Amino acid sequence: MNLIGSEKLQKMSASIFQEVADRKMEAIKKGKEVIDLSVGSPDFPPPSFVVDALVESSKDTTKYGYTLKGIAEFNDAVGYFYKQRYEVDIDPAKEVLQVMGSQDGLAHLATAIINPGDYVLVPDPGYPIYEASVNIAGGMIYPMPLLAENRFLPNLNKIPLEVLQKTKMMIISYPGNPVTALADKNFFEEVVLFARTHNILVVHDFAYSELIFDHHPQITFMSVPGAKEVGIEFNSLSKTFNMAGCRIGYVVGNEQAISLLATFKSNIDYGVFYPIQKAAVKALTSDFSYLRTQVKEYELRRDVLIAGLEKSGWQVAKSPATMFVWAKIPTGWTSRQFAFELIEQAGVAVIPGDAFGALGEGYVRIALVQPAERLSQAAERIEQFLAGSLIKK
């Protein structure tokens, strides 16, 4: 049998995350010890009270059946979280939908809303699922450049009118991944007006909502007047509460968009395991002191890594948020050459920036998913790598 992938599959590249993982394993087989700063999977455990809730609930043998959708208690917890953390009122019955992680929700949203020929405005650089989801749905991609000179915010005025006339959805993400920029309220207000003018659904990926450093303000898109009329916001418990493997998240906002996604999901999945939902409820209704401690640790890690890189002469911008550093690489390499040689020669794994779009070329994404001492060690290895490379050149 000779199977050929579908046209939609052929539009997708093989996962760079898997390629980096494979190269890491090759280096390990050759005796290289690798510090993995590639995938953004938290190395912190979930809070103990979340684990306790999961364990206790899993003892109830009547809760091993299909849940079909989010339990009412989960939706209420999301509403509580938004009120306590952002002072935003969310209707749990109509403006919340549980998803199996924000990536799952983003992947399915386009299929629920986009028709072939519809445009979707996607950030470049942007997280790969944004573009992949549109390809799966048969839609058209229009990249929105995120440039340093514009504070990594898209210039909405430069999007051609003929594209906007066919645009159904736009995706934004602040704090962003891989670009770790923040947006202010003025930008979100501009987005609301833009979306209302052109009848576009705004999709805000807010996965790093609780990892904001240096006392920068924490702004949810939902806090902007008119946001619910034109948009929805995805979040998950993966990064905030270190529950990445549990696969649970949510989307809030526009009731019609949520209803369409709910209809689609009702045809393809049977809900999240009940004990995981109960653990998520516990997390979302905690006193949040845990979050303050965690963000300080990530901030420390960022500072240690950047200080270490500066010793090698590599000047890297200080991330204002997220668990990543978006680093412009020294001249002389492509992003992939730099990332792959870094694994092979220095034993440090990072993700090449072009994996996130054409404008990611010239950058790498470094994940802060190791303790500060380990990040310091990674910086020392990179210093030696750069020094050796300069000698060779």
C-alpha cells in the first residue's frame, strides 16, 4: 500500500518540536548530556492542593464515565477566576466552554467557523497551531508581521481592504508565544474597533496570563469594552497551574462563537475526565498566593539566563512575560543552524525561530523550564559554544 497524505496535511510541516527532540536523543546516544530548553512544558509540579483534589476525586468509582462537557462547577470556577483576577464578569452558563487545553480549542475553532476561501489574520511569528488550524479548515492565511520596531504589535492599517473583505477571524496573543511581548489597553481597544468595523471574530490566546514580570499590568482582552461583542479568549491550566498533561482549559467571551465551538466539540469528544475537572476547580478557586511565588521564580530564571548570556557578549532582550526568552541570534547562522549546532556541540536544546513563521528567522526561543542553576550552566555552555564558533570563523 502506498498512502499519500491529504492536501491539507501536505500544507503542514513536520513538528519542529519532534525534530529537536530527535536531535537531542541523537546527541544523548553519542554521550552528550543535554539541557533541554525547547518545549514549554513546566518543570514545576502542580500545587499540592490540586494534586490532593485529583487523588481524592479519582477514588470515586462512579466518576469514570463520559463527562460529555464541562461540569457546572468548572464553569462557575472560571467565572470566579475572571472576577477575582481580572475584575471581569463572565456568565458561566453562556460565556464559558471547557476545552482539552487551549491548543485543542484553537485547533477546532477554525473548523467550526472557517469555510474554504475565508481569510484568517495570523501573527508572524506565531504559535504553529494558529496556521495549522486554518489549513485544516481549508481557510486562507494572511500573516500579520510582528516587528520589534512596532513593539511586536501588528499594524492593522496595513492589511489590504480586499483581504479584510474576506476575513472572518483574527488571532492575537499577549503575552505572546514565541514573541514574549505585552499589549496595552489602547491596542486592545484598537482591535475591538477594527473587528467591529470589518465584522471579524477576534481570538485571543491568553495562555501566559499569569506569567507577567516586573510589575507590568495584567490585561485580559475581555476587560476592554466591546470585547465580548467581537471576541473570545482561550486559556488553560497548563502553564498557570502546571497541569499540562491533564489537558484542560477553557474559552470565554462571545456567546455565539462559543456555541458554534460547543456544537463542533459535541461531535468529536466526550469530555475531560471528571477528577481532572475537580482538580481544575480547586486550582481556579484557590487563594492564588501560589501564583505570586511561581512568577517570582520564573522572573529569577529569566534574569539568571540573560545575565549569563551577556557574559558571552550575546545581548538578549529581557522578556516582560511568559516562560520563554525570544532571542535574536548572533550573525552568521540561520535559526536552524544555530539551534542544531547548539544541541550537537553545547548540549543545549532550543527551538529555531523560523518554526513559528518566516519572520521568526534570525531568532531562537529558549524555554525557562529548568532551575536557575541549570540555566546558568546552559549559559556557560553557550558562552563556550560562541567562543569556539568565533575561533572557527
